[in-house]
Amino acid sequence: MACSILVVYHSQGGNTRKMAEAVVAGAREVEGVHVVLRDAFRATLADLIECDGLALGSPEYFGYMAGMVKDFFDRTYEPARREKRVFKKPYAVFISAGNDGRGALAAIERICIGYPFKKVYEAVIARGELTEKILAECRELGQTLAAGCDAGIY
Ligand SMILES: Cc1cc2nc3c(=O)[nH]c(=O)nc-3n(C[C@H](O)[C@H](O)[C@H](O)COP(=O)(O)O)c2cc1C
């Protein structure tokens, strides 16, 4: 069966959305990979269980992840652990921040240890205006995650 990549994100102002779209574009460069893009508000436990790897995107709000991303974790954490079907699922993070991003990243990574997911790529953090360089890094994140999952190397 084709490898499936889930990209979950929240965005109020559009920056994290643009990063998510770049991650999706990168993942789609890997032939045969199925990519699902979900607003965190709509993402479900089934989305999480069905994917082979996931990319999580959040803006930093008040030194933390966006509430909607936290809500996704809150809704899926216990049932995912009970189902035991997310064990060490490969993941990567992308963050959009005004000038920092470390608080959001640390909070997400701490929770991902709990599921547990397996970090397979260094997080991309955008600070301030999105640049072509950051979007290229997001594409590379998506492509690497998808290629690794497809090849079964994680
Ligand atoms: C309510 C709110 C809180 C924010 N808090 C932080 C923060 O703590 N640190 C930071 O670097 N940027 C902060 N920012 C800036 C956002 O992280 C930044 O504008 C980001 O690109 C927004 O992403 P979005 O366009 O996907 O919503 C905050 C923005 C908002 C609206």
C-alpha cells in the first residue's frame, strides 16, 4: 500500500498554512506517496492512525503552540496510546513565530515523546516574514519525511 503522510497545522494569519503547503508540495515530490493536509481543528484520531509519518505545524502563540494544535493532542493522546498504533511513528515539526518559536517547539516535542512518536528531522522555525529559503526548507522537510517513510528507513 502507498505510504501516507499526514500534515496537521493551525494558522490564523496564513504563515503556518503556507509552510504546511510547502511541506505538502515536498512530500508530493515522492512518487506514489499519499499526502493528507488537515487543519488541526479537523484532524482526527483516524487520520493519525492511518498515516505512516506526520508533520506538525504551529504558530507560536504566547510562548506556546497554538491552542488548536494542543486540542488535537488532547483529543488523540490517550486513545492513540491505547490503540498502540502510533508507536514511534516518524514525525517532524515546523513553527512560524514572530521572533522566537522555541516555546512552541519544546512543548510539541515534549508531547511527541509521550505518544511516543519518533523525531526524524530537525524542526524548521520561521521567524518574522516568510522567506523563499524557509519555504524551501519546508519542502525539503516534507520530501525527506515522505521519502524516508516510503523507503521504510525510520
Ligand atoms: C496571539 C498571538 C501570540 C503570539 N505570541 C508569540 C510569541 O510568543 N512568540 C513569537 O515569536 N511570536 C508570537 N506571535 C507571532 C506569531 O507567532 C507569528 O505572527 C506567526 O507567523 C503567526 O502564524 P500564523 O500566520 O500561521 O497564524 C504571536 C501572535 C499572536 C496572534
